[in-house]
Amino acid sequence: MKPRTGSGAEAVEEKNSEACPVVEAVEEIGSRWRLIILHDLQEGEKRFNQLEKSTGASSSTLSRVLDDLEELGLVRRRVEESPIASYYRLTPKGEALSPALEELADWSEEWLEEEV
């Protein structure tokens, strides 16, 4: 089989490169738990135990995902010494996702059927 060359392959590559930013965004925020936590933090800053209750995530899952989101610059952690508590909130980068998450929710409500 011959490798693709010429304008056909270039056209496919160009078309795929247009989708690339969407693919990159989904890879960064697309895990189930990341989306749940990002959605939950749209309400404002929350303590770790509040997030644990409101998301239903186990403490190990929540800790791992919050660390990931903090590393990606989507969430900021604030630690209080007395009483010892960790608080989490969206960064400006995380807040900028709110309109996209709302649009996805609207699309989902319109186009995805609920399972009976």
C-alpha cells in the first residue's frame, strides 16, 4: 500500500488540525470527575469535605483530581492553619470554562435521551 501524498493527505491534515483545539480541550478537562468538580466549583469556593459530599467522590479520587486540576491551572487551593482546612476555587482559567460547560449542558438536555 502506498503512503498518501499530495493534496488529499494535506487536506485531511488541515481538517484535523482545525479540530485539534477541541480535542486538546476535551483531553484536558474531559474526565468524568474533572467535569463534576469543575461544575461544582462554579458555585464558589468550597472546603475539601464539602466537595466530597456534593460530588460523591471518594477522598482519594477527589484528592487526585483536585491535584490534577490545580496542576492544569483550573483550580486554586487555599490552606487555613486553624482549624486546618483546604479550600478550593476556580481560577480565572477555570471560570472561563463556565459558558462552555453551560452550552454542553444545554446541548445534552436537548439532544441526549434520558435512559429509562
